[in-house]
Amino acid sequence: MHIMDSTTITLFSNVLKGVGRNPKHGKKKGGIKVHTVLKAEQGVPYSIHFTSAATHDHVMLSKLKLTNGAFLAMDRAYIDYKVFEQLTDDGVFYVTKMKKNLLYTQIDGHFLVNENALVVLSDHMIELKKDDITHTSRRIEYWQEKKKHSGVLLTNNFDLEPEEIIDIYLRRWQIESLFKQLKQNFPLKYFYGESVNAIKTQIWIALIANLLLSVIKKRIKREWSFSNLVTMVRQTLMYYIDLYRFCENPEKAWLEIINQSNSSPPEPSLFE
């Protein structure tokens, strides 16, 4: 299963084209959009593209190459009937959130009613039209008890149960957690250079560091939160230590480091 989304990083100057209205006072800030694709079972990105913040998300959807039978979970910003038709022809299944103002023609379907005679789920085949493109999709609306409102999904898979389609979409929040993890633990609010290349390089460094720390977190047996692991690595970065051993038992390893630093080095021999 593949998950796709993007996050926007606001820049201090109009280096790349930003979004929104121009300010009345001062200069408009730029922005860079990081388009990311990851596999749900791995949790780390395998495809990343940079564009200006003003670039629409669905532009990246046409550049994605997936194999027959793959599932793609994404946000409603990626809705594009032409690309949806191409994905269907290629045997790729998409699951996305439906826009509120989307016009459609209902073909057939059914409702699920609970013991209180309230509709908690509707599952219908619909037809979407725009210009000369007609796309047949599946509309699933389900009641979210915690949020006290319904969610509406679109998919081109007509075989799986509605609950399975809902579970696939809910796993999309993995990528939201990744973006939150990056912005909280790495310096992406301030950039050391003003050129496009310098900004992209700093983001790539943050992504590489995130990948290395994710590998470390999976390999060590002791449970660490990602933010605590980042802090610990940052504080011990200038020490020549066995990082895995240190992560497993930092108290013991730190005492060994202190004892080694307090002991005087051996005197060199004339014959060595």
C-alpha cells in the first residue's frame, strides 16, 4: 500500500512562489512544497519531489508509477478524473477523501442501518463527469462516532468491504505523522542559504537524518520516543562511541565515557 501527500514549508523570503494573497505591507514570503510517497509497511519515503508552494498537488499524481494491484491512499487535493481513469486502466486502486462540492450521478448502492434505525454507512456506485471525461467510482460515507460527523471516501475498488476501504484511508495518517516528526525534530524553520539549491539541500539533509534515526530506532531493543532519540544523538554527536550500545544502556555507557576521560593516557614507549 502506498501513501501520498505533501507538506508546505514557509520560507523567510520570496525565493519560491508562495500561496495566498500578497501582503499589504512588506514582502510576500515564498514556500516550498515537499511531495512525498511512502509504503505503509515501511513508514519511510521512497519518492520525494520539490515544487513551489503554489503548485497544485494533483500535478504530482500523474508522475507516480505504480504496478498492477497496488493501493494508493491520498488526500482530496489529488482528485483528477483523467488520472483516476488512467489508474483504473492500469489496475491501480485509489482511496481518497471526497470533496464536499463534487457533483456526481448515483447509479446504485445500499445503506447500513444500526439498531436505532440510524444510517451509519452508505455504499454507492457513482458517475463523475468533467468535460469529455466520465469516471465510474465508488462512494462510501460512514459515521465517525468520535468526530460526530460523517466521512466520505472515493475509490475505484468495488470488491473490498467498506470497512477495509475505510481502514486503508485511515492509514494515510502515517504520512501526516512523518511530516510532524520532521518539522518538530529538525531545523526547517530557518535556512542557512537563500538559494533554491541551498534550501533543497537542507531539506534533503533533514530527510536523510530522519531515515538514519528511523533505522537506529528499529534496530535497538530499548523503547525510545523519536524525539528523545534525536535529542540523545544530538548531545553525543561529538563523542566517539558505540551508538547502539549507548542507546541500549545510556547510564552505564555514559559512566564508562566519564571514566575513560578522567584516566590519564599511557606514556609512550621509546621502542614503539
